[in-house]
Amino acid sequence: MKRSFLLSFAILMVMFSLNSNAQSNKASNVAAPVKVEAYYFHLTSRCETCKAVEAEAKKDLQSLYGDKVSFKAINLDDASSKNLAEKLQVSGQALLVVKGSKILNLTNDGFMYARKEPAKFKAVIKEKVDPLVK
């Protein structure tokens, strides 16, 4: 009788342990949402258009998406930026919006519109970034 009680107890403990592990594995398989990040890569020496691209992109992304898109200005002349620049294959000024493995290059649009047609630049950002945020 004592043996069958111990055996039953051991079987229950093993089953409880297996069920507990299965539930914790399910919880850990839920992936965190992929964050959308915007990067403006620049050099230390910058022209007015370069500065406008950064300022307008930052302002537009904040007003359109708030916390859904982070913005970081990265100075390529700083050694600390080397790894990120290599990862994203950036060698010069660039405006990129990144979500996971998707990279949206807005550099040409930024240099074309940020300084002279900021409203058009904002419209381009909205059109191209909306699919990444949703």
C-alpha cells in the first residue's frame, strides 16, 4: 500500500512537471513585437540640406508615429557607429527605416524634399513607412 502510494505520488509529480514545462515553453515562444527604428547616418561636417533631412525626418516620424518608431542620428565619424553602419551596409549619409530584416531607404526622398518641400517629404514618409508600422 505504501509503495503504490509513493508510485502514484511520483507519477503525479512527473506529470505536473511535464505540464508545467509545456506551459512555460508556450509562453516563451510568443515573440516580442519587432520594433521600427529610423536611422539618419551623417558625417561630422554637414550642409544645410543634411541638417534639414535629420530635423524633418525626426519631426515627421514623431508626429506621425509617436512611440511606434524610434529615431537615432548616427555620426559615421564616430568609431561607435561602425558596427551598425556595417550591419546596415551604410558608407555615407543615409536615412533608413528598419523593421526586422526590412530596410526602407528614404535617403533620396529626404535630400530631394526635406529642405524645399517638407510637406511633400512628410507625405512620402507616411506613404512608405505606414506598411512597416502596421
